[in-house]
Amino acid sequence: MNIKKFIFSSEERHIEKVKFTCKTPSNIALVKYWGKSEPQIPKNASISFTLNNCHTITTIEFEKHQNKTIDFDLFFEGKKKDDFKPKIQKFFERIAEYCPYLYDYKMVINSENSFPHSSGIASSASGMSAIAMCLMNLEKVLNPTISDEFFNKKASFLARLGSGSASRSIEGKLVVWGQHDKIEGSSDLFGIKFPYKIAPIFEDYQDTILLVDKGEKQVSSTVGHNLMHNHPYAEQRFIQANENLEKLSEILQNGDVKTFINIVESEALTLHAMMLTSNPYFILMKPNTLEIINKIWEYRNENNSNICFTLDAGANVHILYPKSEKTEIEQFIDKELSKYCQNNQYICDSIGLGGTIIND
Ligand code: DP6
């Protein structure tokens, strides 16, 4: 798709004041995005499950002003948050060429997450995608002729410019971001819904997130991505990720859970191996992350279970499993794994459908 198509031009209606509330989910990557070039172009294609319960709800009030600047106030969970502003300011500046109406409105942004603050769950995916969806709702009011397909593509395109993984938080249940020869319609510019039929077992997959370490990460994703430049294993890693996506695409269609487990766990450990072998090197896993992984392997072997894990750029562990095993795996988590979590805390989630507008 030609990038120029995303530049807003025709204002069909004059809007003085309007407000939108959007809810967008977090997502968990199965094939990881780690390494990018300007402007937010991934070095390999990635795929994620869209989550259901972990989400951000954002309201933006737009009021027309004349001073032709990007002007906004930001509130997080009811409190003014000026320290979050530079990131959002940078985001707006990046997308202003595609959304020139940003200069026409003073914005008041109110945001809240469903998951506990500083739980170590990345909030940039749900946070940036919620803002992008609010903007697209304004755009649709200014120009009602845009199609739903364009709405979602551009929402994902904008979200990507805020945070790469946010491009995968507009739709569900599985989203691919990054151009891949074997995935029809895939693009580096925006996420697309996985374009093939998903095997029933993956339709309602479960994700229980064990909150191992709720503290601030020592190394941000942005710094981590940058360390993939000149990384000795980077090129091989990007090839491997694209190969894994091709394999996973088949698996998601044919329901081969055993191979799914192998690829997903290998992706998680490879992501962290990239961190261990960067220069400077760093470790985001904690001793309890490893305890949990070993317990999962033990449980899987002893019970012939389909439980597996994946990791984000942090110490928390996402436990993935089919819904048919929910009762026994939840018992196992509660009895054997919750003790490795901070304050025994974990979040039960499952595959979700993507962002929604709550009211206007
Ligand atoms: C490990 O999307 O947070 O979660 O584009 O710099 O905002 P930026 O990075 P971000 O990176 C996410 C990395 C990951 C893997 C993934 O979600 O694919």
C-alpha cells in the first residue's frame, strides 16, 4: 500500500467539539519483534495473540482551537501526568503529517489500564493503540466516507509509529505485523488479522500472566531494539524469526499444538538470548522466571499437558494453554507457581477480539 494513502486530506464536516472513548487490548507475541529501523520498520515479521482482559481505556476530548500547534493535557488514572507527555508529544509529531487535524484541536487525554500500574506488563501496546483509535474516530467523523478496512489499517499504522507492538493491538484474534512472503497482505507499515482459518484449539487459547517482577525494567525495549544494530547474531535471528512465522502459520491452521509449543518457547528464549549476547549485555529474567519455566516443563512431562510459556521483554511469564485444560492448569498455577509471583499475583487472560469504541 502506498503510504500517501494515509495522509488525511478531505475534511467533509466541521466539528467544533467531540469526545471519544476507546478500549484497546495488550497483546502477546508468539514470534517476537526485536530489532527495527527508522521509522519503526521491523527487521522481521511478528505475530501475536490479542489479549482480552489486559487493556487500556482512553478518552480524548477534542476542542477546536486556532493556534495551530499540538496542544494536549494528559491524565493517567485521574492524575495529571506531565512526565508521560514527551513520549506522546513525540508520537503526535511523528503522525502529524498523516493527521493534520491534530493542529486544529486542543486535546484532553484521560487514560487508565485494567492491569495494575507498574505490573511489568507493557502498556505501550494498549496505550498507543487506544490513542490511535480515538484519532481515527475523529477522522471518521471529519470524513465519514472512510471504510472500516481503512480505519483499522490506518489505526494500526498510527499505533505502530507510537510503539511497534501497538500495531498488533487494533484487531484480534491473531495479528501479523511485518512483510512476509507467505502471509498474504502483510506489511511493515501496519498489522493485519491473520488471514487464514485458525484451528479451533487456538481460537480460545488462554494466557495466565505471572507477575514475577513488578518493578521498572532496567533496560527499555527501545534501548534493546537498538542493541540489535551491530549485534553479532542479528541477521541470523531475523531469518529465524521469519522462518518461525512461516511454520507457525501452518500450525495455527492445522492445530499441531506440540510444534506450537516448541516454536513459541524457542522464540521466548531466543529473545532473551539476544539480550544476553548484546553489547552492553543485560538480563531481564529473574531467578523466579527460571523456577517457573522449570516447573512448567516438569508439569508438562508428568501430565502430558499442552502448557507452555512465553516471555516479553521482562521477568513476567505468560503461560499459554488450550481452554480444554483450563481447570487443571489453573489449579497447578495456583498451587505451584503463584508462590514465585510478587504478592502471589497473576492475571488470567485469553485471546480477544481487539479494540472497540465505548461511546462518542
Ligand atoms: C519484546 O513495541 O515495546 O515485546 O517499538 O520501541 O515501542 P517500540 O518497542 P515495543 O517492543 C516490543 C518487543 C517485545 C516483542 C513483541 O511484542 O513482539
